[in-house]
Amino acid sequence: MAELITAVEAADIRFPTSLDLDGSDAMNPEPDYSGTYVTVRTGAGAVGHGLAFTVGRGNEVTVAAVRALAELVTGLPVEEVLADLGAFSRRLTGDSQLRWLGPEKGVIHMAAAAIVNAVWDLYGRREGKPVWRLLAEMEPERLVSLVDFRYLRDALTPGEALEILRRAEPGRAERTERLLAEGFPAYTTTPGWLGYSDEKLVRLAKEAVADGFTLIKLKVGADPEEDVRRLRLAREAVGPDIRIAVDANQAWGVEQAVEWMRRLAPYEPYWIEEPTSPDDILGHAAVREAVAPVKVATGEHIHNQVMFKQFLQAGALDVLQLDASRTAGVTENVAVLLLAAKFGVPVCPHAGGLGLCEMVQHLAMFDYVAVSGSAEGQVVEYIDHLHEHFTDPVRVRGGRYLAPSAPGLSAELRADSAAAHRHPDGAVWRRKDAR
Amino acid sequence: MAELITAVEAADIRFPTSLDLDGSDAMNPEPDYSGTYVTVRTGAGAVGHGLAFTVGRGNEVTVAAVRALAELVTGLPVEEVLADLGAFSRRLTGDSQLRWLGPEKGVIHMAAAAIVNAVWDLYGRREGKPVWRLLAEMEPERLVSLVDFRYLRDALTPGEALEILRRAEPGRAERTERLLAEGFPAYTTTPGWLGYSDEKLVRLAKEAVADGFTLIKLKVGADPEEDVRRLRLAREAVGPDIRIAVDANQAWGVEQAVEWMRRLAPYEPYWIEEPTSPDDILGHAAVREAVAPVKVATGEHIHNQVMFKQFLQAGALDVLQLDASRTAGVTENVAVLLLAAKFGVPVCPHAGGLGLCEMVQHLAMFDYVAVSGSAEGQVVEYIDHLHEHFTDPVRVRGGRYLAPSAPGLSAELRADSAAAHRHPDGAVWRRKDAR
């Protein structure tokens, strides 16, 4: 008898990070890093874990969305699902009633991401491979079959996607070896949160350079005088050869972004991230034209492949920051990577939060080995908190992510951490409420 | 003591419309028209009703999102809320944790819409005016204060918005009289659902013309041969002088849309609605260029004012179809109407569903009286089902909406209808499950 998917469980996991102002930026002054944590189970006892990242309140809404989608998944034969993961994604995003809630955006799409990621984790475990390697060893034709081309063909055809993948095929083995030996470049946002004191900013910036990072990132956008001062301090701390990116987290309008960046320009920011609304393709294009040679980076809130397509078509970004759970997980991100390769734009995934580093490292490494075939200009965000709660935490050494070797997507929370941080009834939240 | 908002209640209301194939289209083969039905109450016993429309499964997710947002609303002094409804909207869409779930899109934005609409209903009742008149009698400065310009200034400044409203001010009284005397133009989608037989299509098309409609709409996009045949039948039934719009409900890619419309061209469709992904601004612009003089219409899935701004900037639509609850309700729709007026694009609101006709008529009439100042090319969708469940149902006579006179937004469900259709425990759903 066929092995069926018997359960899609969703847990509301939250970390009270707002107490420390870790993660504070212009739009998110007090996030509680959270995850809609999905566990997929089969009748034979196989398991997969995935998550969608949120920042606290409202995580229960994404949990409710996973439960709504779960009805489309339980009872499916697992081998059929794994054999055609493109069809599985279309099943989740194409349900004729549930798609009204997006379509392919916001809560319902993040819920789909959590499920899709859990199924890829299960697939990796089944094959005994980390997901980056599972993907990097797939035949080009199979990878192309993951992509939903319905709305992409005017920018990327199946034939072009296949060509991109075939071009990268001969170098796969060599790049895999290099990746295993050297890891993949990381950058760090650890020094740059808005809530930190000058002293802490300078100290952490210097530590980052000492640790081997060549790019650090500062949050900006709350106050221009402050930003000039903080960027100057950071520049003095790290010297002229270290890249400093700045991140406005959507704080500005188009003209305001241009004006603000003019003031920061003397300190040579490398990129400006999310200068304005993440929906504003034309606005980003205008900002990009005005602030060059400073690069424009965005993506953590770009909600699906149709939006990424247009950002690329419009020349609206220099740096594409895909996210593990804003778009619908690993499967849609294969399409995003192919689009980026088609347009020759480097991919620097968004990470931090909860489990994002763990998940996106797989996508960046797959891209390097089998899609873009290059690490040129590509660098994965790294923030050094909450990793201890995962069973297969990221390892960053000398400013580089070491390739994960454990089977799966590295998104499994330790059972004790998951239990303690379950909202509202886990021990951490019961204690917090009791204060 | 100040009168406080004491409750924001959300009910999951669903109508089993899929049993009759009312509302079937290329992407929504079997919708159950539903609403996340919000009731706002104050300590003094005042009440307002609003809703966000969905198509069945997943309505509970929007309900959960309303409950998450409700915490931001209960306890506020109602006079403060009504005095600055722009700030109230920003409070709902700008919460630093909840906005991660959008931002300003999908489930969380639809939930905000339902609450905002309920508060406008309450406001109208309090002032003893239908909302169209409440808005149409507001001072231009006050209307401008409703708009969140953060991401709009590159297309519309507060000064330009004020100028648009002032230009329309002298004609307000005359247009109000004409509106009260003649109503506002409607068009009907009743004949055109995909699930209907040819005989029913022809009969309903002829009835629509006899009823005074000068524009009818057909669903297309499932099968090209079928569409050619159905459009030919409809054209033969109504003659050359009646406009026939067609609606693909996002079924096509960009090139496919152009090709399909080439086949339908001989039967002179008036507009093609939602030819492709509602996120694809550049795609719509390409389709528009290729299919002219057929117009491109879209908007029911355009998720916020930043997207509308770009559709207008890119010349991606000829007909702007705002929606009562996809964007964040009445308040954000004031911004959308101002954008449309700035770019000189006619507004033809999306309706049908559950309560959409009831709500959008207010927006179209406000626009006519006080924003665009014109009904030229403007027409409100009308579908003749489910109105009997509302306490102040729309009245359409001779192909025109009669101006509502009851105070509020016309979004209140009859208590018996709401009780019977509550999912899953209302009488209608208990009976359905028992079949």
C-alpha cells in the first residue's frame, strides 16, 4: 500500500526577542522572532519540518492558514508528491477557494511556504542528503519541472531555464568540492540594529571584521542625523575596504529615499536595502537610477515570482534577496534563482529571524553549484542568534557558511526549544506573562 | 466619559453558492460566496457592520486576522477614531508585528478592510447619512487627511489631491441632485458565468438588455473555441450597440492573453478584464498595448494603493476596478479614487460576491459627486444574487443603481441570514452536511 501523508501539524512558536531589541529596525521596533512551524508526517513514520518566519503577533493567523491548506495535503501518497513537487506547489497555491486569500501573497502564501519547506525537508531526509545537494544533483529537466511558468514566459521560457541549468552542469562537481572545502560567503547584520548604542555598534563592527566578514549591514531610516553619525562611526571602525550595506526596511517614499541616500553617500554605502515599499517596482527602479553607484537590494518582502520577474524586467534591483518563506518555499525559489540567472543579477538571500539562515543557505549553495554557477557578488546574510534552538544549526567560520551535511533543510527545532517557546502555553510565555 | 469601542466581532458567514454554479469562472470553478463579517460596538450601544468578501474555504483565516487586529481597536475612544480615520487606517496597517503578514496585502489587509468598513458604517449611522453622502459632503482638506501619502508622493502629492477635490467642489450639489434623480450606471455579469448553458446565456443576455443595461460581461479563459462561440452567441443576442466585456480572471500568461484576444476580436469585446496575474503590472501594460482598442480592466485583486499607483504610472489599465475589501476598505479607496482622477482613468468598481455591490456603490457615487466629478465611462458591476440577505439591499432599476438613502455603508446582514449562514454551525451548513 502507498505511503500516505497522514498529518500536517502547525505550531505557533515565538521567541520574546523584543526584550533585548535584537532585530530592531525602522519598521520593526520590537519584533518577537516567531515561526509557523510545520511538521509533515507519513504513515510509515517519515517526518519533515519547515517554517514560515513572522515577527510575533499574528503568527496564529499563519498557523490557521496552514491548517486550511493541510486539508489539501493529508491523504496524498508521499511518493507522488515527491515525484512532482511542481504540481504539489500548484495544488497549494491554486486551490480555487483558498487562492482568493492571496493570490500567492501574504499569509496564505507564507503558509504554503512552511508546508513546501517541510516536504523538501522530508525529501532530503529520505534521500539522505542536505537539500542543497539534493537540488544540485537533480537533472536539469527535473528542476525545470518544478517551475510554474504560467506567468513567467514573457521573461523566462522553459527552454531558457533548461539552457541555464545545462550550462552549469559540467562545473557542478568542481564547485561542490570547492563549496565543501571553503564554504559560502556570508555577511553580518549583527552590529547594525537601531536599538544598539554607539559603543556596541563600533565594538560589534570591529568584531565582525576580525571574524572574517567583508560586508556588514546597518539599519537606517529612523533619523537622518543619527544615520549619518552611525554610518560614519561604522566606516571609521572598519576602514575603507570593508563593504557597509544599509537597510531602510521600507521606511521611505521614493524621493525621500534619494534625498536620504545623498546624505549617506560620503560614507560609501555598498547597497541600500528596501528603500521604499516592497511592492513599488517602478519606485525601486527610480531610486536605483538616482543613487548609483550605490546598489539597490530588495526581496525579503517580494511576495512571489511574478513580482521578482518584474523587478528584474524593470531593472529595479542590483541585488536579489530571496526569502525562505515569503515566496512559497524551496520550489518557488528555484524559479526565482532561474530568473536571477537569466537577468544576471546576484542573489544574496535574506536571513536572520528564526531559521532563515538555516534554510536559505541551501538555496544559495544550490544556486552556486547548479544555477548561476558563480559566487561572484553573492553573499548570504548571517545573524548570530537563535541558532542554538535548531538540531542542525548553521556553522559560520571566517565569514563563510560551511555547507550543511545533515539530510534535510536544517529547519528542525530542538524538541525542548519548540515546547518551551510554544505560544501562548510554552514555559517561556507562561513565565513572561507572570512577570 | 469618552465613548469607547468595546468590541470588534468577526463572524464566518458562507453561502453554499457552489451548488448552483453561480459565480463560476476560469479560476473559481466553485465558489461559496462568503464574508468575514465584522461588527464594531461602542459602550453607548452604537454599531457598525462591514465585511471582507472571500469565496469559501479559508474565510476562517480572515476571521482570525480580524481577531488579531481587534486588539488594536478595542478600547479606543470612538470620537478620536472618527476624527482621524487616516490615522486609524495607519494604526491597522502599520502595527510593527502584524504588518509582517502583508505588508498591506492578502489576508491581513482584507481583515483591515472589514474593520475599516465597519467603522465607516458606524460613522454614517452616527451622522444619519449614507457613506457616499458623508464623504461627498466632507471638506477637501479632511478628505486629503484620509490618505497615506508615504509611498504615493511620486505620483500624487497632497497638494494635487487637494486641487482635484477643490476642482470638483462647485459641482457637488448639482451632481448630488442628478444622482438622486437618475441613479448611477450599472453593468451586469449575470448572463456570463462559465457554468451556464448556451440557452441560459442567450436568455439572460436578452433580459439584461431589456432591463436597461448597456454593458454585459462574459467570463472567458477556460477554452478558446468555447469562448468564441459564447461571445458570438452573446453578440448575436444583444446586437452591435450593447457593450460586451470579457473577463479571464487571471487565466492567461501575457502572450497567451494577446493571442486569445486576437481570436475574440471579431466580436468586439469592450474590455478584457484580468487577462493575467493581478500582480503583473508590466504584463498588463504589454497586453494593453497589443489588444487596443479593446480596453484592459483590472483591480479586484490589486492589493493596495502602491500597486494601483504603478498600474496607472505604467499605463497598464484603461478601466480601474477597485474593490471594497481587497484594499483596506473605504479609507484606502479614497486614495485610489484620487489616483484614478489624477491619471484620468475611469473607475468601474468590482462587485457581485457578497455585499460588494452594497459597499462599492457608495464609493462610485462619492467619486462622481466629489472626486472625478464625472460618470463618463464609469459603471458599477451588478450581479443579482444574495442581496435579499442585507437590511439595505441595492436597488437597480433600468440598468442604474439608485442612490442609497439609509445611514451607513449598506453592509449589514439581516440577523436571520447571518445566523443561518454562519459556518460551520448555522442551519444552512448543518443541513448541507447532513445531505
